[in-house]
Amino acid sequence: MIRVLVAEDSPTASALIVAMLEADPGIKVIAQAATGAEAVEMAARFAPDLITMDVQMPVLDGLQATERIMRNNPCPIIIVTSQARESDVRLSLDATRAGAMLVLSKPEGPASTHFAADQRQLVSMVKALAGVKVVRRWRGGAQLPSSMARQVSAAHEGSRSKGAARARVVAIATSTGGPAALRDLLAVLPAEFPAPILIVQHISKGFVDGLVKWIAADSKIAVKVAVDGEVALPGTAYIAADGYHLELQRGHSDQFRIALTLTPPVGSFRPSATRLFASVATAAGKGALAVILTGMGDDGVAGLREIQKQQGTVIAQDEASSVIYGMPREAVRAGVVNEVVSLQNLPGRLTDLT
């Protein structure tokens, strides 16, 4: 039996989440907190297997509560919040840096046409994450050391002076734990990073625009939602739009162009990491550099095989720095990975290879 603490200040929303969870016989809501302070106290008292956490709560908000829980009584936390307000999205993503594992959109209720899908997603994520080992966080986040920016800048200057521009395109895919990993990674890349970066992040619908703004706040390179047909420029990170596959095409004058497509999902994913990697393999060949980061499942493995066939390079995040060592592990098991690198060392490695 999975024991869940629900932290939500709205009695209506709390009752809805409880009903959705307890409709599954394998889940039991053991307590409900109406403030962030109550969530911190109940986490210590009941030691739940997982917490669902709203971000807008009295006394302590969801970010503050997450920081304290991850410092004192760490356990898996899923942020369940509205994507309608930018401040809620920002707080939710900040909570992923403090140790929360996932951000889900708050369910609308039984009258919604999306209710059944929302319930399946919530229940499946609770079941998937309840058994995950989490680590104690002594500070509110897992930022890379500030010295990394200087190290990456130095590596970039060194590689540029040698003229070793091997990889022409970087493709990144991630899921659970991805937002915080992407922000930490892109924050220390130099503004003149010499290749475009295409990113598939599995995230709940409605959060992509907020994710882009949140990542861009720390980034020296440009970060934007990908637009169909635009030229893929160096020093720019393109994040897949809601509900579209993100692909790369070879354009005129040896340019690369972005393509957004509505072809069927791969597995259950659109955008799919496999579609991104396969298209980059075709467009860039040996100049393709693929990175598989923290996340659940095996999306991307089939696409990485295409990168391998074209003699491109594949890097997987290591287990120690991954929130969920699922996607990287499956890539390693499939034998399609050239290097396994920690998140801290990844910015410098990308700079070396481009």
C-alpha cells in the first residue's frame, strides 16, 4: 500500500485529489495538510511514501515546504498546481530544484473531458515515484558550482583555438528531473556556444512556455519554444512545443531548420525523444551529438541507435546525478552510449565536443 500525504489549501481540490488517488486500491491518503507548515510537520510525523504538493498555500508556500521536507525528512514530492498563473509555474519549477520530482497540472474535476486521463496520469506517477530513493538537500536546490561557468568558458576558448568544431547539432531529451537539470546545464554554457541545441522535455501540457522563461532567466544562450520552419542557430536552445514532435531538417545552404510535426506519438510521447534523435541523425550525420538526461522509461533509445549508425556521439547522464536513472540506464543497456557523464561535467564536455 502506497501511503500519500496530500498538501492542498483548497478543500475542494484536496477532496478531488484524495478521491482520484483512493480510487486505486493500492493507494491510501494518510493525511491532508492545508498549509505548507502542516505539510512539513506531517511529513515528519507520518513518514509518507510520497507527497502531492500545491505551491500556493498559507504560512509556507509549496517551495518553502519542499525545501524544509527535503532537508529534514526527504521523500518523493509531486507538485500538483495550476499552469494558468506564471507565478505558480515559476514556484513549481523552483520546487524541482529544491528536490521535487515532477510537476503535474491540477485536475479540473469529474466534469472535464480530461478527467480520466488526468486521474490515470496522477495515479501512475504516484506509483512510479513512491519507491524512488531521494537524497537529503541541505540547500534549496542542486545548482552547479559557480566555478563551473569559468571552467566551461575556459574549455570553450581552448577548443575554439584548436578549431575542433566536431558536433554541429546538440539534441537533448529528458523527463522526470529534467527541468532542474536543463536549467543547471544551460546556465553555464557560454553565450557563443557554437551549435544549436534541440530539447525534448516530457512535461505536463501547459507548462512549456513557463519552463522556457524559467530556464532563460539563468541562461546566457537564447532559450525559446521551437517554431516550425525557423533556422536552427548556434547559441540557441529550442524546446519542443506542446503536443508536437520536434525534428531537424537539412535546409538550403547547409542550414538546419526546425520542423514541428503532428505525426502519431511514439509510445505515448509527442514530443518524442526518439523522433528528435532520429531526425538529427539524418540531418547532421557524424555531426550529431545526442544527450539523454534523467527520466523514466526508454523514450529515445530507438533514435539513439540511428545516431550510432551515423557515427554521431551519444552521452548519457550518470546515475549519481540523475533524479531518475531510467532513460539513461536504458540507453546504456542498449549499447548506444559513447560516454556516461555527470551533470556537473556535462557543460564542459558539450563545449569540448562542439
